[in-house]
Amino acid sequence: MKFKSNKQQEESANVSKVTVLSLGFELTGDIISRSDIRADGILVGSIRTDKKVVVGEKASITGDIIAAEISISGEIVGDLYITGETTIYSMASVSGNITTQEILIQKGAKVDSTIKTVSKELVEAASKNSKVKAVSREELYSIMEERKSQPKKAEKVDKVKEEIKEEKTDLSDDFTRNFPRTW
């Protein structure tokens, strides 16, 4: 029998999580995620994750990407900062600067880029100059955790609705006492 630590259980739970921008979906805005990201739709905005990004054949992304790994089959216009492996498949089109630890480009891919293969630390340093750097990952994750711990808006709305309902009941009772039906 094998036992896992809490950290191992947490990591294995995150493995199966994937943020998906499905085919037909269009989004304007940045995506920041702790999980893998699969894009098959259109994104005008940047992506930041500590995990893998997969860009499908029909996907179009206009914005910078910071990730641990990326596989590109679709179109990207923007700078890439990849701390691990970058794979550009034959049907892909990439425009922008690529800073990565490793790169594989298949024959037929359209690449209009400056490519730098450097150490993981240099990729991370270069990514700090990206437009995606507004908030550090740690700050963002702590903000997200803080929001999770606060009561949700829906809960607050339900509470206010309940208070209004109680006030209406009280007013209705007062009205009935003061103006009894006489017919």
C-alpha cells in the first residue's frame, strides 16, 4: 500500500486540470492559470502559466505567452518566454520573439521570429520584461486565495434578499393590523 503526502496529492490533483479555450470561443483579456492551458479558439491577450500551453490548429493568439512548455499548431503573434521545451508543428505560424530553453521546429512551419535558446533562469529573467509582468504569480495567487476565503457575491445577494423579504413580511403584518379587511 502506498501513501502520498498532502503535497503529492495536491500536485496530482492539479495534473488533470486544464484550462480550455474551445473552438468557436473568442476572448479578449489575459489568462493566468496554475494549470495546463489548451487554446483552440481566438485570444487577444496574454497567457501566463507555470504549466504547459497547447495551441490547436484553428487557434489564434495575439499576445505574449509565459509558460513552462508550449506546443504550437495554430497561429501566435507575440513574444514567447518558455522555460522548457517549445515545439512548433508544421501547420503553425509564429511571429514574435522566442526565448526558450529548447526548441523543435517541424518542416513547413512559418516562423517570423528572433529565437534565443538560453537557460531556464535567463528565460525567467527575460520574461520579467514582458507586458504580462504586471503582477507576480505569487501576488496573483495570494489575491485569488484571499478572494476564495471571502463570502461570495451570490451569498451576499441571497442574504440581502432574505433581509428584504423579512422586512416585507413585517410591513405586511403591520398593514394588516392597522387596516383590517372590512368586506
